[in-house]
Amino acid sequence: MEITPQQLAEQLKTGTDAQIVDVREQAEVAEGMILGAKHIALGELAGRLNELDKSRTVITVCRSGRRSEVAADQLTSAGFTAYTVPGGMLDWVSAGFPTV
């Protein structure tokens, strides 16, 4: 399942219970993350599922959308409801949405 940067920004503005997980590498997240996102690199995700709440939706984001799609598939297989942001942080930033 997918959620666009615009839909995510709207949810963040109106208040969302979703967990945002940034699956990029440390050097990439140093360039900026979505406010409230949790950093769990894709390679660490399987071992850190216990840090996420299965009762809440998870939205995964990466640089361009490929790794976050893999992460969302992993989460769905583990029983989570997961969405990916196609276009990732590239589209988020180009749309002018803020990072921290």
C-alpha cells in the first residue's frame, strides 16, 4: 500500500497515530528526516520489530521509495499494517515539506 508525500503531510498536519519509520542508512538520515520519524535502517528492521506497535499503522520512507517498499512488505508479512511513500525523501523534499 502506498501513501503520497502530500497525503502524509496532510495526516501529520491533522494529527496521525501512524508510526513513521525511516529505513535509510545513518549518513542519509543525517541530511534530514520527517519530523517524528524513527530511524531503523532496512538491514536492522527484522531485528527491531519489537520497537514498533502492531496496533498502529507504520509508514516507511527511504530516499526514493525502493527500500521503503521492501520494508513495508517485511512489516506486512510480520502482521503490521504498513504503507510506503513512493518517491521517498526525494519527493518529500522537492514538494517543500519540512525535515529535521
